[in-house]
Amino acid sequence: MIEAELKARVHAPEAVLRQLDERATARVEVYQDTYYDRGDGALEKADQELRVRTVHGADGRRTVLTFKDAAVDEESGSKPEHETQVADSEAAHAILQGLGYVPVIAFQKRCRNYEFEAHGRQLLATLVQVPELDGTFLEVETLVDEDQVNAALDDVRAVLADLGIGPEDLTRELYTDAVAAQRR
């Protein structure tokens, strides 16, 4: 499946928050993300991502292992995504390191997740704050087959427009790159 996703900087977070609260009940979670690569940076060079995410929320704690392949849509950066829950986060980290992967960067994301239907699609909208970065971001995504990416992105753009987010607010900047730059 392809994660058809757009990310934007939010200039009026309170207004967007109110509108999202009208659409769905928020699931407030804190993500602890660790990104891995080979020592030679092979994954980054191939536009791939390997991540262990531990999610802390009202329902407890869960850990997810994610691999994202190279982008299939340059404008949005939408990527094929393969994800599975793992029972033991420490074991997941140990397995990856045992296979030769090294942690490249780790950081926290504070998220308000909203799941709802719009334009006939199940969508996930996430308001994101990364403590090390200024501002609030909004990610809106849906999972689709590759032949549906363009139509799905059109629907995501329509939802963003409904929330007052215009094309000028969109960003392809990765949190990993922004956090790394902030730490330099």
C-alpha cells in the first residue's frame, strides 16, 4: 500500500484543532521515533526509511516497525509503507542493530490523531509538534493502491483546503532532517 500523504505548516493551530475536533475524537499520543540506516547511508541514498516507533497513549504503549520505500510521487513524497506491531521494543532495536543497522536519529513527536471519512476515503489527520522544532504541523494521509495516489492526494488537498491550509503551507521537509539541522 502507498501512504498518500501531505504535510503542512499550520499557522493557526487553534482554528485547525477546533475543526478537527468537530470531525472526530482526538487520540493524543507521544511517539518516540528511532530511524535506522546502514553505516554507509544506503537507505537514505535510496530514499528509504526504517523506523522503530514506540507510541505512548491513553491505551498504553505499543511499538511499530516501519519500512518506507522510495517515493512514488515526487511532489508529495508519498511512499509505499510496510508496518507491523512488535511485542518488544528493545528486541526490535537489538535485531536491527544485530543486522548491521545503526540508529541515525531519535526524537519525540507529540501528536493529536483524528480518524475520519471524507471524500469517500478513510483519512488520518495528525497535528504534530516536535519539541525541538518551532511550530505545528499537520499531516493528512490515506492508504491506497499505487494507481489511486493522484486521486487520493486530490482528496487530501481538499480536506486541507477545508481546514484553511493552502498549497503555500505544504512542506516536504522531513522531521529527521529538521531535527538534525536543529541539533547542529
